[in-house]
Amino acid sequence: MKTRITILMMALLMVLSVNAFAQKKGAKTSTIDEVTFVTNMHCKNCEKKCDANLPFEKGVKDYKANLDAKTIYFKFDTRKTSREKLAEAIQKLGYTATEIETVQKSK
């Protein structure tokens, strides 16, 4: 009887440890980041040019251009791109890209 209980306990421990390992392995760290750049866009055509190119940069999850504020916002996957690469993409279109310091919002 003790042998059966011992075997059952060991089997239960093995199942629990395998399950815990699988959950830990499946957990991912957050790879989403956000950045806003101030640019020298000055007209609707500038905004259209950005809208036609920048949302399709590798890793971009969300994109917004604001002509009135002269800003471009990105939400992006840090595994696929970086703040520097996004700034370079803006500069390739002929605009300046100065990063705005963002303040973390508390929830």
C-alpha cells in the first residue's frame, strides 16, 4: 500500500513540475514599446507621404501622424525594430525625427 501511495505521489509531482515548466517556457516578456517623434511635416501631402510608408515598416503595430502637432506616434515590436530604425525611416522620407520623452502612465 505504501509503495502505491509513493508511486502516485511521485507521478503527481512529475505532472505538476512538467506543467509548471511548460507555463514558464510559454511566458513571454513584453516586447511592445511606444515612441513619438516631432517632425517638420508642414502640409497634407507630407502627412499622406508618411501615412503611405511608415505604417508598413517592419514591427509597427500602430501608427498615427498628427499634422497639427507635427508628431508621429508608433507602437512597435522591439524584437523586429527599434526607435532608431523608426527615426531613420522618417528621415529617409526627408523629414526630421526628434524623439519626445514620454511619461509612463500609472494604472
